Amino acid sequence: MMKEYNIVVTGVGGQGILTAANLLGWAALKAGHKVRVGEVHGLSQRFGTVIAYVRFGEDVYGAMVPEGKGDVILSFEPSEALRYINYLKEGGLVLTNSKPVPPQAVTMGKATYPTLERIKEVVEDIFKGQFKAFNAESLAIKAGDAVATNVVLIGALTQAPEFPLEEEHVREVIKVSVPPKAIDLNVRAFNLGVKAGKELFKQT
């Protein structure tokens, strides 16, 4: 069993960050790992920043990912990946939804929103990591509802070359974790994410 694997899940309130963290945690548990899931409370108001942590492996004790130890930043909004980039370890992966949700300071003209190219530069040049972005929300809408964007992103993550959880473990957890009427939607969204992930990672 590996010593530890750390995922930082981030985005803005209303995007299903905590649901995604719990799904990944249950999938890791199903795969036989020791698991810790943590979240930052008090920031989950709609459009406010949210961060959650998923840690699993043999030597996992605390729930929070230490700075510089994140294997993956799974971001539901591009600038949120940059906000928490200090968690990424050298050589880690940033996988993000490419559709921005500009913060209030940007919409009021008091700040500038970073481009995907700039975020990619930071990840690749400073952290020597991988940066992968795609429009997960559009695939969720194709599956039936934008609310399933989180599951699309998880599907894509399962295709990352060094991601240690099997696609089928995650799919099985989705089937028993979401309300019965939402199972078909979420499975479709997950499968579309898997397909997108195969394209994103086929050259890595």
C-alpha cells in the first residue's frame, strides 16, 4: 500500500466541492485505503471560496493536506486552483474546469482575472507540474444538469496516469451515494468525464 496520496478539492460555493471530496473518500475506502476527508467550514456561501481535502494511504493521520504535499489540485474554477497552488507538490497535477466564475472584485473592476495561460505557466514553470483544463460544465449539461460538473471532473481525474483509484471503484460509489433519481445523471456525467480524461491524458 502506498504511504499517502493527497487531493485538494477547491472551487466556489454551490459547485459540489464537499460532495466530490466525499465521493473520492468513499472510493478510496472501498479500495482498501485508510482515508481522511477534511473541509474548511464557514466559506461555503454561494460563490465564496471552498476547499476540501482527501487523503488516503498507509501513513495518513491528519485530515488537512500539508502545504507542498498535494498530489492533485482538483479545481472547479480556474482561479481557485491558483489561489491554493501552495498546496501542490513539485510535479503534481492541477486538473480544472475551464469555465471561470469571476469573483466580485473582478466584476467590480477592482482586480484582474488570471488567464488559463497564466495559471498554466505558474503550475508548469514554478511547480514543474501538469496543468489540464477542460469545460467540465458543458459535459455536465450534456449529461443532463450542470450540477453534475463535480462528477465529470472526478471521471476525468480517474484517467490521470498516476491516479491510484480505479475508475470502477468510483463509479460504484456514485451509484450508492447519490439520490436514486440522480443516479443515471451522475453515471452519465462520470462516463463523459472519463472519456474527456482519456483525451486529456493520452499524451502524458
